[in-house]
Amino acid sequence: MKRMILMVIALLATVAVGAQNLDTFRDRLAMEQGGASVEVREHGDASSAVASATVQSARANVRGYRIGIFYDNSQDARVRAAEAEQMFRASFPNTPIYKDYRNPYFIVSVGNCLTQEEATMLWGRVKTLFPKAHITRADIPMSEIVRKNE
């Protein structure tokens, strides 16, 4: 049920993102094709409603999971974090990577998992390359989920 609700939210975000360029859509719709023409009338504050929905969907986050592959605060942690990122990117080119610095730790996490099961499957593949990998909770921007489903 939770996954279904998240997919509906993602679909609505996709519609909002797709509606960003309302002027282009209106112009394309009004072009004559095959002798027929369409007159486009915008209702009151429709464009401001679309703009508002776009801004809200850009800020929306979903509680999900990522896999932490690197977490260190040693002197060479920055270099080692970059090495971990390169090694992961070579093995899993289509999985998103996130680097973060939370004083004094350098952190590298991967994936955008909506469910614990999805995170566990990714963790199972990642732990062969990164034995200290672990599942972490994360706030995932809705725009990342929409991009993943495109």
C-alpha cells in the first residue's frame, strides 16, 4: 500500500514537472494541423497553480533508504572517498552516488530505495565489493525518484 501511494505521488510529480513549460504546450496545441485549429483559453490563475505545484514537487522528499559504502574521518578520508566512488561507479554505472561531508566525516552513499526490501537487494550486490556497506535511512528528493522511473 505504501509503495502504491509513493508511486501515485511520483506520477503526480511527473505531471507537474511535465507541465512546467505550459506556454510551449499551449503553442503546440494551437498550431493548425489538417485544417483543424484549436483555441486555447487559460482559466484564471492556471499558470500560477502549475508554477506552485512545480515548486512544491521540487521540494518534496520521501523517506527511503540508501547504502552507505564509505564513512571515515582519517587524514586521507577525502581521497579514499573519491576512490570508493570511482570503484562503485565502475561496477554499478547506473546507480546514483551521493557524497557528503558531515564534519568530521566523509560519507559516500548509493542508491535511492523506497523500501527496505529494495535496499536489502542492493546491499546484497554492493557488499561483495564493499564489505562494510550498510543500509541507512535517507530523505530522497521526489525529483530523484521521478528521474529513476523515466
